[in-house]
Amino acid sequence: MAGLLPIAAASILGLIAIGWPRWTDEAGTTRRRLLMAAAGLAGLVITASELLGLFHRLDFQALTIFWSALLGILLAIGLRNGTLVGGLQRLPTAWRAVANMSSGERLLLAAAACVALVLLLIALQSPPNTVDSLQYHMARVAHWAQNHSLRHYAATYHPQLWNAIGAEIEVLHLYILEQGDQLVNLIQWASMIGAAVAVSVLAAELGGDRRAQLAAAVFGATAPAGLLQATSTQTDYSVGFWVVATIAMVIPFVRRPLTYAEWAGFGMALGVGMLTKGTFYPFIAPAAAIILLAGGLRRRRAVGAEGPALLLAGVIALGLNLGYFGRNLSSYGGPFGTAEWLDHKRAAVLSIRAPVVRSVQEIMANFGSPSEVWTRGLTDAVVRWSEASGFPQPDFEVPWAWNHEDLSGNPVHMLIAPAAVGLVFLQPDLRRRRRLLIAAVGVATTFVFYAWFKAYDFYGLRHLIPFYLLAAPVFGIVVASQRWPWLAQRACLGLLALAVPYVLLNSTRPVIGLRPRTRVESVFVAPRTDLLFANLAELKEPYVAGAAAIRETGCRQIGTSLDSRDPEYALWYLLGAPSDLLRIESVRPLESLEPLRDPEFEPCAVFCTNCGDRQEFNGLELLATHEHVRVFGK
């Protein structure tokens, strides 16, 4: 139950934010305060984790004290200045606002709430089971929980160490406090809810009315990749949330100076986003630059005049990343890992044609179909066109796995987003709306910059979640501004209807088990172990048998010898982690990480997936063999 402490603290902070006296009379002010509260809370969690980790106190007791103290402080502040009571008093106002909506708007809200509720139940019911989660997202969380620190450790997969860590730090708190992974999927689910709030704030800031704000939220929340990923421990939805939250913090600068508190909120959101995933950078850089430039041009030297505030934001953002950068510099010589790794992820080429070619590739990758002839023909056409354009991409391939979060395309959203942006330029009444025009330019520029900057990735369609969120406010205003008053409502109902299959038939976390379209039975029926191995069913039996063999020995000091792509977290799960009585360490890590090994660690059992025909391992005899898994012990 201690895992509910962060949820309680976040709820109280939200009520305080709602009840805080207004600093402006702008549309979306209350929602922007909620976003600032979320940024502040995330920044506090990261800072506390880094500090506790320095003293190896990132454990259940320390986190229980931290969250209990934070909850108590928030309650005291809220009761003392009346903001908690004020927040509670404003809740009925929000309910009355819903009651005053049209029947169509209430229907949209109810449908969206049902989607969110079903996704919440899935998130609570399923263990983390994406391949990336098993290989590094949750594996690193388990290691941190065991080590009581965020320090680097002897690993067999570099991304466990050098990939950005922001979302996993938030997951770590839930994992330690709940003593298991029952709540860890909530970070992505909460990111979905937060992103819907953020895009509605952006729509309001761009001059959208209630219909436009609601349409923006629905569009952003119904992208297939987002629906499929909102119940996992991947991090792309978290990236999307921090992108739109960061923009929501700074976008008022287009028309007025920001307060120091707003600049601090911007810096906090920026820093958390930077710490969440590398894809945050190509999305935030052009969008934020356009906003700052537009605000500066509007008030001439405004950016320079607010230099100290900008410096404050930069210091906050950098400060949140110092621990992560420092550990990577120590282990790899660079803040983001090795130079070779960065070159592999970056594809920017100084050519006018390069952004166009890469943009076309990113767009067309969304239009696979169950027809192999169509999908193969589309792939071949893009490959030939890319080569003719001077930028060959022989490994380009249009995927078709519509209900899998790593491969699902977003064809409807990819059609609608550019169309909405284009209408802003084509329709005179929309083009005259300066802030909307700036937003349209920003969305288009951001997509092209992202496509140009980032290397092609067969599994990269999910990385476009931030793009759909950025395009959502433009869509909301455009669709609500057309001459047909019913268009926005029907468009949103259509998007919600299209969302239903992705909610119910997620390939690895389905509500309705429908093999072979889903890999497992319903999350409400299938055993958790089956769900855990949904993506790697062929590894279930050897891992389960190997873990059982280790448990029979009674050994609690367990060594591992794994390949880089083995689902390490599955072993932690099967052995009962987290537990203070259990210790799992790699005894054959990557060569460059060998200095991080604990020389005093002496395992009494070893779980090995790369031992071939070995009959003994460092003095331990072979106890069991299950396919490629070998267990050694005393």
C-alpha cells in the first residue's frame, strides 16, 4: 500500500494547484498550473533520487519517509493558505462546467473517459512485457532497487546504463514502494492523461474555444501508437507529455513576458524531458526556438531582457541532468554514451533534399496494410525513390503489425495532421490568426527536423507520438473553425471509434484475447507469467524452468551470464525481486564494464544463456539444462 503514497501526494498537489489564486485571467490557467505542479513534482523526485542514491539510501524506508513527509508538507501548506480547500471547492465548478456542455460534448467526454478507464485497468493488470522493458527499462530499475543507488553497474547491455533515465526513476519509486511491478505501467498512463491536458492548454493558448480544446485532446489521445503504449513501461508517451508540457509552459511568451515562476516551470519541464529520452531533443529544439524567436520579435529585445530568467531555466534543466551526464562521462566518455552510439542514432546530412527524403520515409512507413503485395510494393517504391534522390535507404521497410506498440502505424493521424497544418496556410481566416500560424509553422518544422535529424528505425513509428500531440491543438482549432458546427464532434467520435480496436486488441495486453491477432489471452484471464513473455513466448519455458532450478538450491546470491538482448528483467521477476534477501549480479558483463563488477560477490548459483556445452562455471557444477539455459550451482 506504500505505493499509493506518490499517487496521494500528486493528488494533493493537484488540488493545491487548482486552488491557488490566479496570476492571470488567461484561458487554461488552471490546467497550466497543473502542468507546472507535475513538472515540479517530477523534478523533486529526480533530485531526491540522486541525493538518496549518493548515500545508497534509495530504498523502501527512505522513500516511504520522503513521500510521507512530502504528503504531510503539502497537506500543511494546503490547509494553512486555504488552497487545498479552494481546490476542493472548485471541483464542483468543474462538474457544473461539464453539465453545461452540449449533449454531444458530454458524449465525447464520457467516451474518452471510458477509453482512459479501460487502459488504466489494463495497466494495473499486466506486468511490463515489451522487449525493451525486459531488456533494459525494468532491468535497470531492478538493479537500482537492489543497489539502493542510480550508479552504473556491471551490465550486459549498454542501453541499461547510457539511455536516458527520467521515466525509469519515476517507475523506480513505484517499484520500491509497492515491492513489485503492479503500478509501474501507471507512469505511461499518467503521461497520456497529462498530455491530453497539455494539448488542451495549447489549444486554448492559440485561441481555441471549448470545442477546439476538446477536439485537440481527443486527437492527441487517440493516436494508435499512444493507445498501445499507454499501458507499458516504454517511454515515448512520457516524452510526448514532456514535449507538450514544456511548450505549454513557454508559449505565453509569444504575447507577453513570463514571470520567474513560469520560467522556472519551463526549466523544470525541459530538464525532465531531456532526462526522459533522446528523442525529446529533436522535438523540443525547433518548437521552443520558434516560440522564443516569435516572442522576441514581437517585443524586440524581450529575449535579451529576460536573460537572467532564461539562465535560471537553463540551470534548472541542466541541474536535473547532472547525475546522468556525470555517470555517462565516467563510464563512456560522453554525456549520452559513446560517440559511435550517437552517430548510429543521428542521420543529419547537410543537404536540402535530405529532410524531404527522410520526411517522406517517416510518413509512408505509417501506411502498411494486411496485403503483402501493397506493403511490399510501397516499401520498394520508397526505397527506389530514396535512392534516386541521392539518399539510399536499403533497409527501409513498411511494417505491418497494427496492434503491436513497437510497429503500429498511425495512418489516420498521419493524414489528418498535415492536412490540418496545410489548411492553416490555405484558409485566409485561419492564416490571419498569428499564433495559430506560428503553431502550424512550428509543427511542420518540428516534423521535418525530427525526420532529418534522427536515423531511420524500423521500430521508430512509436517515436512520433510527440508529433501527433504537437499537431493536436492545430487540428482542434481547424476542425472547430469550419462552417459546419457538427464537424468537430463527428470527427472526434470517429477518432474514438477507431481507437476501440487498439484498446481492446492490444497484441500483448489485450482485453479480448483473439489469437492469432493477439499473442496471449485477455489480461484479465491469462496468468501473469504468460503476459510477461507475450513478446518472447519461446523463452518462457526455459526461463521458468531455470528460475525454478535456482529456487530449489535455496541460493540467494545469483550470478548471471546473459547475451545483450536477453530479457533480463524476466529473471528478476521469476526469482521474486525486489527482495532484500536476493542479490543478482552479472558475472560476465560487457568487457568495457568489467571494472564495475563487485570483486567480493561470490554467487552460489549462475543462470547462463550463453554457456554452450559448459559443464561447470567458476567452480559451480551444472545442475540443470533447459534448451539454451544452463543453471550452475553447488
